[in-house]
Amino acid sequence: MADIVGGITTSHIPAIGNAIARGLQQTPYWKPFFDGYIPVRQWLDEVRPDVAVVLYNDHGLSFFLDRMPTFAIGAAERYPNKDEGWGLDVLPAIRGNVELSWHLIESLVADEFDLTICQEMTVDHGCMVPMLTMWPEAAGEWPVTVVPIAVNTVQHPVPTAARCYKLGQALGRAIESYPEDLKVVIFGTGGMSHQLQGERAGFINSAFDRMFMQALVDDPEVLTRLTTAELIEQAGSEGIELIMWLAMRGAMTRGASLRHAHYHVPVSNTAAGVLVVDNVAVPSATGAARPDVAIVGELEVT
Amino acid sequence: MAWNDHGYDRVPGTYVFNGRRAALGFGLNRMCMSFNDAANREAFRNDEAAYCERFDLTAEQRDAIRARDVLRLVQLGGNIYYLAKFGGIFGLTVQDMGAQQRGVTVERFRAMLQDAGEAAHG
């Protein structure tokens, strides 16, 4: 049976892709950011997932506003990346997993998530920057196959935080009912607080981001009560992407444990965060039973 | 005709891209989407006015395109992710566009973000 080994939440800022392409990781601006991904890559080397399910939003590559699916899932052999118009290098296509995609589709639709099914789909920086950040040396030989799931965070109304969490729960059930022995990792991408538009452009809210990271591990249901208006107010208009972090968390068991957390401001206009969550419950440090969640290590902000 | 009010309308300096703005900005965003294609970026550079004519832009939107006025374009239904493709033609990054909308220099805008970082990291 397929096994969800864990989840990663990560920002998908285009500037990260540019920094990798230009070899800037060790420069003073970028080093504090990229250092936060060393433990992430170590974890990936350790668990060696076969598949990544990547929750991301399209920013105007595969989808236009003429028909904007709230949730769309790929069912293709390969997903090409293409020119987005402003100078990011085009990356080699990622490989799909058609059988797994269709299993997820059948399970999710049976579970009342009626996603748009895409046999052709291009993937933009929302999906590709996390791939490149996790495997910067892969040079297109990505070590995983991918099932991309696009969530509309661009044109309101966008799905609620609660709905995305439930999508994650349904996705978890779908993956774990797949008969093949596969190790699956789930990426929830985007965020953290940022705003690109209006006079409020440049808005960052670190207190909110830190709360969000902690609560995502400890008590995600609290976050599902956030309204879209509250998320825009607290995380900025583009910070609404954080709903995709909730989808990742929904796919994990309640007792999933934190492996790594890193937070850095700024990357371009954005507060960048990364979490690694192991999908296994571990005893807390004191050995006392904890009904919900066990945390290994503390959230460290660097 | 009536547009719904929303809880997010109270957030200052913010133009949430909802149905009202999506309807207003459809032609403008359609044009910006076309800039994914390098040949279209070149065609725009060669004859801006003619290129705008191919899309259903209002007179105000055409003026704001000509003025490279990002804030005005946002107010007129431009979506910032699509406007980034427009900005890309002139090498404008989201930081340039953020600074312009906020009404500060790019240096000031970057410094503001660095200050937010220093505050976040204590």
C-alpha cells in the first residue's frame, strides 16, 4: 500500500528559482534562506520518497481567468514548465504518475471533491520552485514522479481554509488506499505573509506567520476557522496561499510530528517559511501522553 | 445590478481580485496573459497602441498601461500576477512594482522589507 511518509510546506517565490539558477545560494542575502533547506534535503535523502503530491497555485500559465478551476489535478505522463513572461529559466518537465493520479481522482470524487481533471497541464513556478529548492542538483532528473494539484488562490472567492484542510484529509485517505507500495510526500506550497498589490504592498506579519507555523503542527483545526478576510488581513492578499499549507496538514495523521522549521524574512517581498512534518506519531519528550500532537524540537526562527 | 460587500473590503490599500475586478479587468488580464509568449512581448514593444487595440481594454486601462501605472491598473481590474507579465517586458520586478504602488523608491521599499526581517529575527 502507498504510505504518506511526511509533508513539507514551503514558499514558492520565483526569486528563489532565479537565485538557484544564478548560483547565489551562498551570498549574504540568500544564505540564511537556503541554510534552512539543508535539513529538508537531509530528510528527503533519508526517506527517499517515490512520489510528490504538490499542492500549488497557478499564476497564469496553465489556467487563465476564462475558466478557473477551484481545484484541478494532473493526470498526465509529464508536466512541462514554460515561459511565464518575466525571465525565469524554463526547467525540464516533471514526470507524472498516471495510474496514481486516476486513483486519487476516483477516490477524491467519491469523497465529494469534484476536481477538474487535466490530461494536459503545464506547471509554473508555484510547482517548479519547490521542486528545484528540494532537489537543486537534480538538473531535471527529478528523483520523484509528481501529481500536481492546483488550488485557485488567484481569483476570489477562493476555497476556505477549512475546505482545503478537508481536501487534505480526503487526499490522505486517497493515497493510503492505493495498492502499490509507494512512499509519498506531500508539498503544501506558497506563503507565508506577503502582499504584492495595492498601497499595502510589502506587508509582512511575522507574528502571524510564527503562530501559523506552530498551530499548523499543534492544532490545525484552529487555523481552519480563519476566514478568507482574516487571512488577507493577517497574511496579506497573496498570503492567502497559506490555505495550501492546511491541505498538506490535512493529509497527515493528527499525531504527525515536526521535524524541521525555518523562517526567514525577506525573500523578495515575502516572508519565507518551511516545515517538515513526519507522518508518524512520536512520544513527547516527557513521555507523557499527548492526545493530539507530539513536537520534536522547537520552532526556531532564524 | 449589485456587487456584494466583503469582509476584506475593510483592509486598507488592498484590492482583492474578486468577481467585480475580474469582470472589469478581463481584457486587460487577457492581454497580460498573452505576454507569456516572447513574440507577443516583442509585438507589444514594437507598437504598444496597436497591440492594446487587439484586446478589450477601456480607455482608462489603456492610459494606465501607457503610464506604467501599476496601482491604477490594479484598481482597474488588473491582477498582480498577470501585471507581473506586463512588468516583465520592461524588466520591472515585483519589488519595483511594490515600491511604485506604495509610493516609495525601490531602495526604500527594500529597506522596509529588510527592517521587517530584522524585527522578525529579533
